[in-house]
Amino acid sequence: MRVLGVDPGLTRCGVGVVEGVAGRPLTMLGVGVVRTPADAELGLRLVAVEQGIERWLDEYRPEFVAVERVFSQHNVRTVMGTAQASAVAMLCAARRGIPVALHTPSEVKAAVTGSGRADKAQVGAMVTRLLRLDAPPRPADAADALALAICHIWRAPAQNRLQQAVALHAAKAPTTSKGRTA
């Protein structure tokens, strides 16, 4: 499985590609950030994020895109920029028919470090260890993107089984005369 992880942001959008399957050693194929100038007009910044993500999709041809789920922060301006960059990443993937998975920050931290409350240094250290790198990827946005990809590779099989079970249950559930489940 090849996954492009995206840690969305307007100034620095972390991107990282990891390949592998759960239970086996993983391989980092690429890592970096898409940068935009903070003083540029918003529309131009979003175009720059789109172009950067498109380049990563062209070069690495991932089977899945894992994006950090935006959560409410105290700074509304920051969360808006993060949400906009997140939407651009999802749009780029959807345009190509690539499935997108959203993972919360605590879900990613728990998958990679064992604790949903891990700090950036702990995430970076575990990403370095799991991918057998010489040093933690910099900036932290790049390490977070790799952590998203790792999280998706490890969690996708269980999530797929859960979705299949829910679909099977829904298919077997008796329905009322109006087509609703009883």
C-alpha cells in the first residue's frame, strides 16, 4: 500500500509518502513541505498548495491519501487556513479517484507512539525509528505527514473490516415497508 500523508497548512503543508503493509517494515519514498508566503493573497496560496500536492501525486502515484482531520483550535484564523489546505488536498485526490482518509491528531499520535497525547518530538522520534531514518524529518510538519501515512497503513485493514461488517449488517437488517431499517 502506498500512502501520501498530508499535514495541512497554508504556510507549510507537510507531505510524505510511505509504502508497506501492516505488520511489515515500512519504507519512506519521499518527504517534504509545500510552502507558501504568508503575505501572499489567499487564493494564490491555495493554488500553490494545489500545485504542490499535484506534483506529489504525479511523482509518487499513491493508492490512498491520508489527511489530518481539522479540529477546532483557539485561533480561528489558523484553523481556517488548515481547513482550506485540507480541502485542497482532498480535492486533488478526489479529482484522481484516490480514496481519502481523515485521521485525528490524537489517532495518529496513538498509532505511531502508543499515546494520543505524545508531543511533536516523540512523534518525530518514532517516525525516524519506524522508517529507519538517520534523523527526524524537518520541519515537524513533514514528520507529521509521514506519521499520517503510517497511521493509515496500520489502521486501514481494521477500518476496512469494520466498514464491511457494518455494510453486511445493514444488508441483512429487516426493512419496513418504507425502506427504513426496522
